[in-house]
Amino acid sequence: MAAAAAAGPVFWRRLLGLLPGRPGLAALLGRLSDRLGRSRDRRRRSPWLLLAPLLSPAVPQATSPPCCLCPEGVHRFQWIRSLVPEFGVCSSHVRVLSSPAEFFQLMKGQIKVAKRRVVMASLYLGTGPLEQELVDCLESTLEKSLQAKFPSDLKVSILLDFTRGSRGKKNSRTMLLPLLQRFPEQVRVSLFHTPDLRGLLRLLVPERFNETIGLQHIKVYLFDNSVILSGANLSDSYFTNRQDRYVFLQDCAEIADFFTELVDAVGDVSLQLQGDNTVQVVDGMVHPYKGDRAAYCKAANKRVMDVIHSARTRQQMLHAQTFHGDSLLTQEEAAAAGDRRPAPDTWIYPLIQMKPFEIQIDEIVTETLLTEAERGARVYLTTGYFNLTQAYMDLVLGTRAEYQILLASPEVNGFFGAKGVAGAIPAAYVHIERQFYREVCSLGQQERVQLQEYWRRGWTFHAKGLWLYLAGSSLPCLTLIGSPNFGYRSVHRDLEAQIAIVTESRALQQQLHQEQEQLYLRSGVVSSATFEQPSRQVKLWVKMVTPLIKNFF
């Protein structure tokens, strides 16, 4: 009987290979195969949770045959390239950073040596001395570019959120005005304004609270052909004692080109900061909050998707040469030859989420990864703000992989100690966490789904992403890293970007594993006793209000 049960999923999977032209039927059979494999674990689960894998998006079918150079554990993710461009790189060009100070010093160093372009996308730029130090680095590099014997064509492009970047008298805009005034031909500052904050709503919602409607949340820092992907903003705490994640992609020209084009695209549909601190729309562009919303979103969708489609086409052509060309070399052979492209051992997939523009790539890929995680696989998922969408919660509770979810304890939540209503936000997160923990317990899933709280004296926690360990593996082969928090805002309101890194390099896998371990080492396992602590007592009004406002933070 056990052998027959095990053979069932194999039978269905073999049928998939006979259906190359029937992706819909193939996906359905894949779901049936998964359901057969899960049947033994479902006796204690809600019947609605059993439907979670079926209700999630079907796995997109790869448009090219499996690559013989990719091991079985890696090429299973090549379906992602049917949605976004795939960038093959050598793992030696990928470095995982571990601390805010390392992140800050690397950015300053990269700015100082930039010759062609500096592109920075963030929620906002702070106004303290460390942020000024960053601005001074930009100014110095721009000055050198003009004074050089052979002046360079260095361009600086900065993308921030309009509402967050305009808060207060001294703000991101005033920090950048001197650069804009001194180097008007070389510096561009774009301020994204969500199309959902308009009309009477825009007039009535006060400053700071208007940020809840929607934001530019992408965090990309790019210097010539090198890129830092992170969840960190350009603010002093992110340079000192606010823990995040960061990955440095060094000398990866195609990836740098893609993110330059992406930031340019979002910049084109944003307001342009002028030297007199006013803003203007790009010529011919619909105004984000004064113009027709549908027309604006349609234009923004086209502008961003054109970037994704053109990059995907370029990379498909390069993929054919890189993966299947006759001249492909191993890294050792390429090093000896010195002038031919080595075989990549790592693949980068940019995942974009801009629901206001009907772009849902990150959501589709994340849900599919959670759906397809097999029995014995381990998923380490972290977020600074634990407020998973219902779809993500259902998948965590209704699939077979083991989950260890790292979240911020109330004391390291970024809103801890805030004035006014914002000060109650950590308590709201505790309430959401407790509700989820109760659901885990009611389904008898405590062994498979574990919550852990990060705590570090004097620090706050902002790390987000996931690491995927395949069944039987002690190292991760895939990570997601970037700006999304896996919550309602990330999926539905804000502009987000992260990358999926898939690697067969043991050295890079060890880097990722060490990153995961270092974060989780500073955590404690959540149990029923956790919520009995005095600091976890949530006031009644917070419990009553949380369901009404949870989609805004």
C-alpha cells in the first residue's frame, strides 16, 4: 500500500511530460499529484485549507527544454524565466552582506568610484549627518566627473516616494536640492505619487497617515555595473542599528542595465523634483493624482512591462548562447582562457510587484514557491512586519514543507515607542501573531510551522525574504531578497521589487545559510507562554481596530 501511494504522484508527474502544449491541463495534473502526496497529513486540517494549493496560481510552464547544465535541484525553478528575464552569473560575483555598517560603507565606496551611473531607489532619504555624508559623497563624485582631464558622463538618478520624501520642513527633497541645483544636467530626482491618493482623500488624510494609501517601496542601489538589493532605506538607523538583508551583485552589467531601466520607467511615471522644490510631470505623461487614474495606470503598466519584456527577450537570446553554446567553459577553464564567458552557476530573477498597475509577478512567484515546496523541504521566512496575506497564510498552513517564520518582537518593531496611534502598531502585530499561532495550534501544526521572534538590545528589525532548503539538503538553493514584507501592503498597495537567487554553488549556498543562521540565532521560539508576558497584553481597542486597519500597515 505504501509503495502504491508513493507511486501515485510519480505517475501523475510522468503524465506532465506528455503534455508540452497543454499547460493548463499539465498544471491541473500537477495539483492532483500534490494532493495525493498530502492526503495523509490532512486529517486534522480545515477542509478549506486543503484547497489552498489548488486555488493558488498554476506553475507557469517553462518555454524551453530543461538545461543539461543545471542540476535537478536547480533547474526546477527555471519556470520563473517564463515571467521575467533570467540572468546567469558566476557565484563569485555575489556577496551577502551582514550588517548596516557594512552596507553603508560599501555604498559610500561604490559612489566614490562610480564613473558612469549611480541609481538609487528607496522609500526616503533621511535628514541626519550620516545621510548628509552620503549626499556629500555624491556631490564629490559629481564634481570630480566635471574636473577630470576627460570629463565623464556620470548620471545620478534617485527615486523616492513623494509622501514620505516630502514629510516635514526638512526632508528628502531639501536634502537633495543642492545636488539638483548644482548639477541640473546630471542629477534626476523622481518622486513617485500613488494614483490611489487623490481627490477628497488626498485633502483629508493628514501627513504621515497619507503614506498608508500606497508607496514607492523598492530598494535598489546601483553603481556602474554593480547592484545592491536590500530592504533597507537611506536613513541613519539602516546604517547603524536596524537589521536588514543586503546582497551585492558585483560587475553584473545585464542586471545593472535592467534595474537602471526599471528605475527609469518608474521615474518616468513619477513627479520630477525641480531646482525650486516644485514638481512636474514628465512631458506627455498623465498626472498621477490629477489625471485620469485608469489612463495613468495603463501608461505606467506599459512603461514597466516594456522594460521586463525587452530584458526577457535579450536574456533569452543570451541564455541560448550561455547554456547551450558550443564554447561554454567551466569557471576554471574560463579563468585560464581569460577571455571567454564562464558557465554560470547562479541565476538571478527580478520579481516585480505593482498591483496598482496590475503587475503581480512577485505575488505569483512567491505563491507558487510556497505551493510547490515539497514534504521534507524547509522554508525560512522572515519579515519585520508579520501581517501575511490570507493567501500566504493558507499556503503555509495547507502545504507540506516545514516553516520557520522569523518576525520582530514588539521591542524591536520599528514603531515601538512611537507617539500617538502609531505607538499601538506593535501591539497590533502581536495580536495578528497570536491569532496566527492559535490557528497553527488548532490544526496541530506546531511541529511543522514554527514562529520565532528576533530580539537584540538597542536594535530594530527590518529583514525580509525567505530561504528554501530542498528535502534532504542542509544548505539553501534559493533565496528571495528585496523590499516585500509578504503583507497586504506589499501585495496590493506599494511598488515592490526583489530578486530570486537560485544557485548550485556550495560557497554561495553557505553564505546564504550563514546569513539565515545569524539572524535566527538572535531569536526565541514562540509558545503559548510568549503571549502571557505582560508586554504582550493587547488592549481591547487595539484588538477591535486591528481587523479594520491591518491592510494599511
